[in-house]
Amino acid sequence: MAENQPLQKPKPLHRIFTAIPERYDLINHVITLGMDTGWRKQAALACLTSRPQRILDICCGTGDLAIAIARLADYNPEITGVDYSQPMLDKAAEKAGKLAEGKNIKFVNSEIAQLPFPDGWFDCVGISFAFRNLTYKNPLVQEHLDEVLRVLRPGGKYVIVESSQPKSALMRMLDHLYLRLWVFPSGLLISGNKAAYKYLVESAEHFFSAEEAQEFLIKAGFKQAAYKRLFFGAAAVYVAIK
């Protein structure tokens, strides 16, 4: 189900992600050549190690990570998805309604910089392909990270799956060409939203490498952080420990 929380003034990227196209999920599959599903599954499995009881999916969009966690769990954790885009949450709730009975999953409309949960409430916080949005040229980056740390219990995990920079210069060049020649035109053609996919390409081209993201998470206040590169380093899964 979806729950509402009062929102503050619109934040960076708010208009882009509330103007969600009907074929948003299709676009994600097309621009990643279908690899996003497998990458997200790896993040979901990382969330489920140590069998957390309360899991939060921030910037959950249409709920793919939260739903993947619910499907993969062999027990019944309490899963909450949070996003500031109500159209996204409506689609997430519709998709979650197709899960088997007994799955404990809900969706909340809230700003990520002002999460409506007590301190230390969650054992794990996950985010799939939105960490870049929270950190790339975002004036609220520190507020976002502080909130993740606040709602995580000591020893809790922050699991991230996100685009990255291949270590090889050749692979990095090919990855950036792929972004410009496939991701941007495909996203624009299917969605008609030029601003969203122009931003996606720009931010992905200039985002952290795996090593830089690891260092960034440690400096942000996490005790430790590890990463696993995906698809020659074009993406990565990170696990940071509070």
C-alpha cells in the first residue's frame, strides 16, 4: 500500500521524476539491455545477508528493489519503499499487489532528506540507481547521507547499486559512447523526456569510480565500505556499514 507524508518544497530533480512516463520500467530495461534486473538482484541479495528484519528502499521509484527483496527473501522482513514521486509510488504499489500473500511491503511518499522514521529503525537501507541523483551536484547530499545514517541501526548496512566508471580507459570510453549513442536516444525516443535522459548521461559520465565512491562513503561517516564491479565496471554494488 502507499502512505502519504507532507512534502516540503520541491527538491533537485523533483520535476523530472514526478513527470514519469508510463513506460518507465521498459526504458530502464532497454537502456541497460536488460542487465538492470540482474544487477538489482545482486543488490537485493546483499540486503538479505544476515536476514535483516526491517529494510528500507530509498528513492524506490516503481519499487523494483523492494519487490526483488520481497521475492528473494525466504522469510518475511518488513520492507518499506520511500520516494517523493507519487506517480512512481502508485506504480510500485500496483506491482507489489501481485506478490504472494503474506509479503510485508509498503510505500511511503516522503523526502529522503526528512525521513519519517525513528533513529536506528532499520537493519538495512538499499538504493538502486538513484544514489547518483542524491550525490551528483546535489546541494542536499549531506542531508541525504545524514538521514541514511540516522535511520540505520549501529552495524546496519547501506546497499547501493549504481553506475560507475570502468577502470580500463578503453572500456570507459566505450561506456561513455554507449551512454551517448544508445542510452540518451533510446530514453528520449521512448519517453519524450529530453531533460531526464540528458541528465542521466551527464551524471553517469562524471560520476564516481568504485574506489572514489568507497572513499566517499567512508568520509560520509560509514565505518567501512566494500564494492563489487559489474559489467566491466560500468556499474557496481556497494555495501557500507554504519
